Amino acid sequence: MELLKAEDVVSGYGEIEILHGVSISIKKSQIIAILGPNGAGKSTFLKTVFGFLKPKRGKIIYEGKDIAGLPPETILTKGISYVSQTRSVFKYLTVSENLRLGGYVLIKPEFEEAVENVYRIFPILKERKNQIASSLSGGEQRLLEIARALMLRPKLILLDEPSANLAPILVNMVYKKVEELRDEEKIAFGIVEQNVVKALDVADYAYVLDLGQVALEGTKKEVLDVPKMRALYLAA
């Protein structure tokens, strides 16, 4: 069953149009990868879904309702969270305080339950709950960002470049947790990623954007069976 379906979305920045009729769907408990060269519109798509950008045309249907143009704070309460490409932890606050900000709309009993749920999923963060966020490794900070995004129990998390500036071992740690969240917590993910090989390893389905349009879509095998994709990303 489709959780989110973007239909012919046109979006951009002011008068500059970046997306020219993009259609992408995400099913429940599914990881989709959104790939493509720089400037293809990948991050613009995530920002449009989450309400940072208002689409000029098209629909974004989430759980049967059009959410296109709603503000981020409204979309967040509907069950979609967003983790930006740039590091967004509050580096001078503790792990616990960062999580508190992620659950700012929750009343005390709900907040305490949400925190315990996050610590169950991320025991390493429970061990470090009193540490200042800036003292965590890059991978642990990424996990904290994802954990903070989980505080409102989303059904869909939008991840923009989760592997950016991380060593390979930390990239593996982050993606292992993403797979666990899909399999065990039934959370869907829309992931924009430059690390194509890693993204395709975990994704159930992929979309390749080029010049603001969907140029290719399919499973890992279907995408990599295209000679141009193999040449670009696997040097084959």
C-alpha cells in the first residue's frame, strides 16, 4: 500500500524551476533511494515533500490526503520527519536535551514513553545521554539526528545525504540502523544519496533524477542493468 505518492510535482526556488513534473511513490515500510547527479533536484524533492518549498503544480498524497504546500510543522505532526544533509544536532546540548527538542510538542507521559522507545532502539545513545552532542562521533551524531526524528513516531523519514562526511565504517553503522528501523519498526524511508552503491544495497526501489525529471526507476538490478548507470557508478 502506498504511504506517499508525489504526482507531477513542479517545484523550485522563486522563479527558478528545479523539478519538472516528478512522480515518486513510497510504500509502507519501504526504503526508496533517490539518486542522480548534483543539481538533479533530489534535495529539492525532499524539501518540497516536507513543506520547506511549496510546489507550483502537482500533488503530494500522504495517507490518502494531499499535503502539498502545508508547512513543515504541520507535516511533522502528520507522521513525516526530515533529517537534513547538513549536521543538525544542537552540539552544545546533551543527547537527552537534543531528544527533548525533538519531542517538544509531547506532554510529559508521552515524552517519557517516546524517549524510552528511542533508547530501546538506540542503546548507544542511552549510554551517552548525558554527553554533549559535539563529543559524539560523526556516525553517532547522525544516529542522534535520526533518533530525534523518531520522537514523534513518524511513519516516514526523509534522509538527505546520510553518508555525507562519514567514514565507511560509520556509513555502514547508519545504514544498518536504517534497515533495522524498516524491518523492526516498520518505518519507511526516502533517502537522497550520492553513495549510490550503498543506497542501492539497502533500498527496495530507486528513482534516478536527471535535470529535474525521473530518468529511470526500478529495483537495484533493474537500475544497474542500464549500461549508463553501471558506467557512471560502478566504472563498469
